[in-house]
Amino acid sequence: MTTQRPLSRRQFLRRALVTSSAIALVSLVAPPPPAVHAQALRPIAVRVADLVQETRSDFATGQPEGVELPRVGGGSGVTAGPEGGVFTSGVLETEFPASHVGVHWQSDGGSLSFELRTSRDGARWSRWQPLSIEAGKDETPRGETFGALVSARGARLLQYRVAFPPGDRTAELWRVTLTYLDAQPRGRPAAESVGFAGLLAGPAGFRAQIVPREAWGADESLRFAVDGGEIWPRANGSSGR
């Protein structure tokens, strides 16, 4: 099931932290690379969409190992027995190539461990990428847990995997949302900059401010290995809440 519902302002700002922090630092301390045309540095429009799994039929497309799917008619989520378990989703197709993906979920009880992998064609997949927690359920309006934003590099196919801890029968997964976005220039007209006040005004202002790594001349060969894995560990920057 695919919806076009935009995320809230807080959710977008948190998702953008990893990508935008590096861009902001470069803009402050150094001019853009000579090879990058000034037009390319203008803010660009960003497409955003969600893939949501919350019903038994949604989860039934995946592979349960030691877990039980929601009951027919609702009233329960994905649960595991005393030995724990793993649920691997079915392959989820996006409506457009995704440059980044953010996974967020609603659950009860024990901690769940999520991983994500992506593919452009279904033949070659990225490695499974563990999702570090960027915001807990107590920090978000709808009580969701947010994983850090993941680079998708133009993927059209997504798949997540979630591990339930052993010995904890209270862990229950109700809803999983994969928010994917396309922040590539791709020749689309640039959105007019709205400044920092506009950024705080909501998702539309946020989208107008995104400048992707490609636009400011990032050399991705220094970041990714041949198999698609990241060479350098991630470093997050924040000026506080």
C-alpha cells in the first residue's frame, strides 16, 4: 500500500540531520567546487512517498521465522515466541527512484532491531544495513521509533528485516513505514529558496532547502566500496534541539 502523505515538520528535520549537516558545514567554510555550476547549487524540488505495512495482508507478503503475523480482523501486531524471531518483509517497490530511505515503526514492549537493503533492478542488492535509532517513541508525536536515514542510490526496490529479542514476549510490531525520497537534480526546476524561517514552517520549506551531495561535488568513490558498502563510519553533527 503506497500513500503520498508528507511527514511532519519534526520528522523531516530529524530525517535530514545526517544529509544536511555535512552540506551546511561545506557551505560555511569553503566555496563550492569549480566544476559545479552555480545553477546546480540552487535548492531543488524533492519527491517524497511512503510504503506502509500495518495489516495482516501487508505482512503476509514477507517471510516470518519464529514470529506470528497479526490476527485476521486486526487487534494484534507481529509477535514472537520466547526464543525470539525474525520477520523479513516482501520486496516493496517504489513509485520513483529513491535517493534516501527512512524507516519508522510503531511497536510495543521490547526493543526491535531493523535492517534495510535496496536494489535498483532486483538482481543486485546492497548489503543489509543495520538501522541506528535516531529518535525514540517518546520523542515523536505518534509514538514511533525512527531509524537513521539510509542512502538508496536510485533504488526502486526496498526490503526490511526486523529481529525480535529472545525471552521477551511483550515485543509487538504494529506498523512499519518506509519513507523514501528523491533528492536528485534530474533536470527538475529548482524550488525558490525560502530561508531558515521557511524551513521551520514545515515539510515544503524543508524540501526547498535540500542540496544533494552530487550537487556540491561530493566524490562518492571515496565513500562507497565496490559492493556498495560505506567505507567510512558515519558521523552525525547537531547544534542541539
